[in-house]
Amino acid sequence: MEIAARLDDYGKPAWIAVMVLGFIIFWPIGLAILGYLIWSGRMGCWGRSARGRWHHEGSKRNGNGWFRNGGRSASSGNHAFDEYREETLRRLEDEQKAFMDFLERLRQAKDKAEFDQFMAEHRRRPDNPDPNGFASQPQG
């Protein structure tokens, strides 16, 4: 697929433009391109840790963060700059990890609050509910 490789060189905006043109020309073409983008991972924007095809291009992801070229980035020729860049990247990776931990704690707190609310509502229900979900009313 020479066309796909050429569009990959231009990045995600080129794929989006082709998809929009496909929808304008004949909607099934646009739908087919959208399906291809999702299936191939070129629109990898779903999921917690999903990264798009062009996000940190040339990088490899490992549990500790983004590493360039298998753990070592290409030297710029300036030792002081290389040290500064590595320290900055290390700091940013730490901040990203701290932020992701914060988001996870936030999700857990929200889940707990929703569960506590459910349990409080569950406790307030009458003891003998009707099979249809309605509380039993005294007949009189």
C-alpha cells in the first residue's frame, strides 16, 4: 500500500482529510476509510494508555515511560544539553506518572461515592418489594 505509506508520512491530518473527502464523494468510501483507520490502529485514541501512531513517533513504550531508540536518545553533540534534555524528560515522565496515579485515585473515589450512594438507596428500600419492583402497599 504505497498510498497508505505516503499518507503516513503526512500524519493523521492527511488521513482525516482523505476520510472527509471519501464521505463527501460517496459515504461508503468514507466509512471504509474510517474502518481501516480504526482497524489498523492509526486512530489509536481509545483506551487509557492508547497512543496514536504518530504520538512520540519512533519511540518505544515501556512501563517506566517513553524511551527513545531502546533507552538512549541520539546525542546532539552537546553534553550539557543532552544531560538537561534527559533530566527534563525524566522529570516529565515522573509528572506524567504522578498525574496518571492521580486520575486513577480520582476514578476510584468516584466509583466509591457512586457505590456508597447505591448502598444508601438500597438500604432505604422496603424489605418486601413487589416482584415488579414496586413497594408493597397495604390493602385496605
